[in-house]
Amino acid sequence: MITMTRFGGSGEDLLVLGPSLGTSVETLWGRAAALLAADVEVIGWDLPGHGRSPATGTPFTIADLAKAITGLARGWASGGRRIWYAGVSLGGAVGFQLATSVTPFAGVAAIASAPRIGTSDAWHERAALVRRAGTAALVAGAAERWFAPGFTGREPGTAAALLRALTDTDPESYALACEALAAFDLRGSEPVVPLAVLPGELDVVVPPSAVADLHPAVLAGCGHLPPAEQPAATTDALRHAMHLPRRSRPFEALQQRVPVPLDDRTAL
């Protein structure tokens, strides 16, 4: 099961946000979502066993996740409503899957992601480690991989919240997500909807060179989690790359919004 969270916003346009492995959509996208909600309605989703979504022991694929998101989106697209999608890392892999399929999305952004992330062997090794030692065993490595140099010193609270979300993640669900990434490979696939590829300049997991042939718009100064590291720059890049609508609304009115779970849940 994946659970959706509404961040705020309103109107005819809807942006769906996808998480990175080991994060919750709230900790990853919270500040960026508040900025985006000035222009569009913003909804996010959590991976199984992450954030608000219940744990699972059932294997799933990236295509399964994309199918689940598409099923929900078709219901939201009634009346000609325009829907966009933006996801980070694994959430970006879902974006690549959506972009190469017939879906209701007007456009897709893949942030810090690629048609193939890492190697199958590495993902299986990480799945085995998590099943053996839990997600807490990943924290030290994640702190090095996720953030641009100096970020944890500049924003220790944000970094700590993201790493806490990792330790709170269900180990088996995390391991199954690793196995989904091990099987994921869309190299050579052609998008059928507009696709924006937004790597972080300093990302060591998916460096800009990994997507150089996809005409990327590089997010300066960012590591692997741009919406948390530089929310304003990330939202500006999304608006530009995806041609998101803009309207004038006071940001101060949105700062008090608290994400609330939607009734929408979907089984994988």
C-alpha cells in the first residue's frame, strides 16, 4: 500500500511528488511543497514502509509503483485537470517509468535519478545488509551520499530529520525497494510525455555525467536530495523545466499548512 499526503494548494492543476529511497515525502519535500502550493495543488506519496505508508512483505517493481500512481492520477484528472509528476531518486525512477508509458501526466521531472541507478549487485547487497542489521546500519553512509558538502553543518535539523526518517523505515520494505531498483533499467526507452531531468551538481549517487545524454538541467550546489537541500532553487527549476503555471498567492498563508493523509490508498 502507498499512502498519499496533501500538502496544500488548489485549482485546476495538480503536482504529484515522489520520494527517495529511505525518506518520507514530508521530510524530503515539505519546504519545497509549500512553495509549489502557491501555484498548484500538491500531493505526495510514500513508498511502502516509509513515512505514512504501511509496511509490506510483498515484492514490487518500479513499474508496479508507476501503475499505482497512474491509477490514482486517472481519477484526479477528471474534467480536463492537468497533472504533473516530480520524483527524486527512486521516485524519479518512477518518473522515468511514467514518462515512457501512456499516462494522464502532462509532464514528468526526474530529480537526482536516471534510467538505471547503480548496479544490480550493489542493490542486492544493500537489501541483504538491511535485512541483517536494519536501516540504522545505513545512516552513516547515507549522510555521506545524500548531501552536498557542508549541508549538515548549515542545516543540521533538516539533515537529522531526513536521517531519522531512514531509521524509522521498515527494513523489509526498504529491502524490497532495493530489489525493485536492482531490476529497474529503462536505458534506451523513449519518453512519450515531456521529461525534465534534473541532477544535482554534487550528487555522488547519480552525478550529472550519468544523464548527460538526456539534456539535463543541473541543480547547482545540490547533492542527492535537492528539494530538501535547496527548496527554492528546486521549485524554480521545476517551474521552468515543466512550465508549471504560476499565480500570485501569499506564501505566508501556506507556511502554516500541515500535510494530512488523503483517503486514497492503493494496493501494489
